[in-house]
Amino acid sequence: MQNKLIQGRIEMLRDMMKTALLAGALAISAGQLAAAADITLRATANSNENDEDYDGLVVFKNYIENASNGTMAVEIFMGTQICATGEECLQGIADGTIDIYMSTSGGAAGLFPICRSSICPI
């Protein structure tokens, strides 16, 4: 049972990393960021430092900063530091004040009802 739980968390972290990498790549390709030497990504999740979202963001931060040889930085904002609800965080993405938003389906379901069904594994 515990192996299934651990495997589930590993898969969840892997999925979060893929999402975060995609969001970072989209932000860069959309021209929302400055020159490569000055790139700082702002990442947020509406959870706390004891949640797996935080663990995933730390892994993402370390990977990006190491892979870019320090030319990119990732700032992590947890809880309600820069947005309090899924709607505010998604608006921050649209406004360009947030680059990466880690969300559960519940965080986005109010705006995108199709997300309510996306929690099921495919």
C-alpha cells in the first residue's frame, strides 16, 4: 500500500514538472520575459511548504537554475503571497505577473468546468 502511495506521489511530481516546464517554455516563447541573462520566473501554488506542490516547485527551481548555468532564476511564492484563489492566479498568468501556477483541478474548475473531470487518470 505504501509503495502505491510513494509511486503515486512520484507520478504526481513528474506530472507537475512537465506542466511547470511547459508553462516556462510557453512564457519564454511568448516573449513575456527579458533577455536570457535576466530571466526570473515567478511560480506559485495555493498550498504551503508541507505540500507536494512545493516539493515539485523546488525540484523545478533547482533544475532550471542549474540547467541554465544561473542565467535563469525561479522565485517561489506559496499560499496567498501573490494570489489567493485559482481565479486570481490564472488572472496573474494572463496579466504576466505570474509565470507558473501549480493548480489542482479544483483551483481552475470554477473558470474551466472541464477541469472537474481531468483529475481522473487517462
